[in-house]
Amino acid sequence: MASITKEEKNGRTYYRLRVIVGGKVHRINLGFGHSQRALSKILEHASDLEALHKLGEKPDIRLMSELNEKYSTELLDKLSKIGLIAKAAPKLEKFLTDYIDSKSDVGEHAIYKLNNTKRLLINFFGDVRIGTISSGSVEDYRLARLKLVKPSTVGTETKHGKQFFAYAVRKGYISENPFKGFVVKAQVDEERRIILDTTMLTDIVNRTTDKQWQLFLAVVRWTGCRQSEALLLKWSDIQWDVDRIKMPSSKTKHMGKPFREVPLFPELYPLLLEASENAPSGSVYVVDGIVKPGQRSGRLGKNMGKPFQSLIKQLGYEPWAKPYQNIRVTRENELIGQGHPAHVVQRWLGHSSKVSEKHYLDVSDDDFAKALKPAGGQIVVGKQKQADAEKCNELGKPAKTRALHNPAPLCDCSQKGLAPPAGLEPATRRLTAACSTN
């Protein structure tokens, strides 16, 4: 049975805790200057821990929270050493920092997101011992965040919290994960995922006068790569002889896949060729001048959104949400719509089929239009057959338009009479406008 004894040392009262663990008596020095109330609480906790140990049970998170909140790391380490509790829980900031620093198996963007959640947790809970964070306080955190951000964002933060504290359980710092009971819903913000007008995207690329920005946007537009990948692309990655690109992939680099092969699409080829011929001698990167040296990886892309949105406005269009990711979404749907197998397109864009279905694939207006085309090639509208294709309007300066789902592409002015069996869409894509008066 746990007990506390006191001794006189140099004229002062000195306290010592006596506990029995596994039939062996252990004495733990408590030091000087404890009040009777504090000593009673220590004895109560020690008796509870002793009894739990005899039953072969671990202290629950409530008890561990109390211990971590009330007692010093030195005392907790002593209780841990004799087997009454797990290791003393570190403070939140040190624990999260050490955990994230140890994650050598994830990419830079994932590290950024983990650090963002770390900052939010420390701001809310303070730099407390992790054992003091209960499921109730996690619920308070989630409710507070839901007032500020979307549920999908809170879902991501909850997923990270589960990840952090599951590690704390494995390390023996706590006996129960306070995030465990919270369901993480799908973190896909479908309201912001849109398939853009492909004609508009091509027009933006063609009318961009800054050559470096034009090249950057062309790489993103036609390969569907991530913006950071376009900035990391080197001239040595362009395989002119086989019409392929070795696209750098920092996201999968830690998995032993530092690059993936992407077709050198015919729409991109002339722009890359012209840029390579005009590039200064010794140039390393395909896109240069719009990013500072040493800032080509990680989260540098967060600074690329505003100038792109300004450019979109200058060209007469209305900016859309998540500008680069939705170009990527559009390109994947476009390539699959052209008949390329889904698994091939997913390999080109650098993600799994699961990620593709969850974050990229969607239903466009073209999908509905194609459903109205019978085998003969004429479009059926209700019970009426469309006998003639609409004449194409001249493509002047584009009017401001909201880039939502992809409308039907502009027809070729040479189309007359009935729609051909292949449908109204051009058989191939090209860099020039689909409609021209020249």
C-alpha cells in the first residue's frame, strides 16, 4: 500500500513516497516544501497507480491528464521508471516538432501541411503537456475551427491530430488518443472543383505576352503537372528524340520516384522548342525569371496564384477557385475524354486511381452533350434532330465570363451543313484559336 514518510534533513522536513510494484518496495524522493493537501493528492494518485498495476491495467487518459498537469517531469520519469505509468508526456510544441522532423518518408508539401496543423494546435491549446489534452478539449478545438473554416479543412486537421497522437500512444506518452473518437469525413471540396473551358485556357496561354509566364502556363496547361513541378523542370528533362518529358516529382521523390514520364504533347512542343532556341547559354531550368533562385520547391507556389489571377483578369476572364489545381483537373478529364485509358492518364499526371476518382475526375457538360449523339452522328435535342451545325462567331477579344463547366468548344468555320459522324468537336487540339476569319 502506498504511503508517504517524512524525515528531517538540515532542519527541514523532507518527504519520500513509498510504493510496491510487482512485490518490490520502491522509494521516491519528493523533496521539501509540500503542503499537506499536495501530499494527500500525491498519495491518492500513487495508490490508484499501484492498484491499477496489480490488476494489470494502464491508467486511463483522465488520470494521465491529471498527472501530466500536476507533477513535474522529474517525478513522472521516476513513476515511469518503476513501471507505474508510461513515459512522461512532453510538451506539445516539442512533441510535434520532433515528430514532424522525423518524417523523412513524406514530401515537402505534406510537411508544410503538418506544420500548419502544428501551429493551429499550439495556438489553441498552448504549449501544454500532451497528456492534458482530452477528447473534450479536442471537441472544443473542432467547434472553434468550424466557425472559421470549412468542414473539409477541419477534417484535414483532425486527420493530422489523429496521426500525431497515435504516435504519442505508440511511444507510451499517453494511453489513449484524444482525437480517436472523431470521424474524419471526406476532405474533398467539390464546390471548388470545376472543369474549365479548354478553349479559354488555350487562349490565356496564347495571349500571355511575358514569355516566361507563357512557358510556365503552357507546361501546366498541356502536361497537367503541379505548378511546383513546372518550376523544377530542367532543359535536360526534355527528351526531344523520343518526344517525352521527365517530369520532376518532389511529391513522390521520397518513395524512390523522383520523376515520371509525360508525353511531349504537340501543343506544347513549338513553345518549348522556341524557348530552348532563345534560352541563354548555360540555362538550367525551363522556366526562369519568375521565381527567385532557391525557391523552386516546397510552398513557393503559394505566391504564384495572385499574379496568375491578375493575368486572367487582364485577358478578360474571371478568375476561378484553386487556379492551378483546376487546370490539372481539367487536363485529366480532357485527356480521358480524348480516349486515353484512365490508368495511363493517371500515370502521366502522377497520382493513383483512388486519388484521381476522389479529387480530379468529374462530369462535364461535354459528357452530357456526347450522350445526346446517336451512332449516326447527329445531335438529338428532345425529339428534333439538329440538321445544321451553328455557324461559328468570330473570335475577338473574349468577353468576361465565369469559367465554370466546359462549354461546347467553338466549331470550325469550315463546317457546313449536317454535323459529321465524328461530331462537332475538332478532331485534334491546336495552339491557334479554333475559329478564325483568316
